[in-house]
Amino acid sequence: MATVLDVSLLRSFDIIFPFLLVVALVYAILHKTKALGESPGLNWIIAIVAGFLILLSDDLVKIIKFTIPWFVIAIIFFVLMLLIFQAMGV
């Protein structure tokens, strides 16, 4: 029976999350630094290729899957701390 806390459906998508993370990070870095020029199409192609190359290494996928929850917790913590400081008038 499916419950709200049942995350077994997400296990079938666990290869997609590292791919999307790598593609987003590589595209953002290439777009921000303009290392390859102003072409967003070229940046997307390189980002997607980098994402597929990451998927070829099982060790890198395991490392990314291990670190993603820690980064999410850290980001949520920092956002909540900023909200607390804003509410206190700092």
C-alpha cells in the first residue's frame, strides 16, 4: 500500500537526479563564465555530454547521490538562518 512516506517510487528515478544536477551545474558555470562564448546552444550540448559522461562512472554517481541530501539540508539551514536574522532585524 502506498503511503505519504513511501519513497520507493523515487528509487526508479535515482539515475536522473545526478544527471540533472551535473547538467545544470555545468551549464550554469559555462553560461556565467562565458568560457565558450555567448552561444547557449553550445553550452547546453557540452552540459548534456558532461552529464552523460558522469553517468558512465558508477563511483561518481554514488558520490553525487550521497552528497545531494547534505547539500539540500545545508541550503535549507542557511535560508532559514537568513530568515531568522531578517526577522530579528540584523
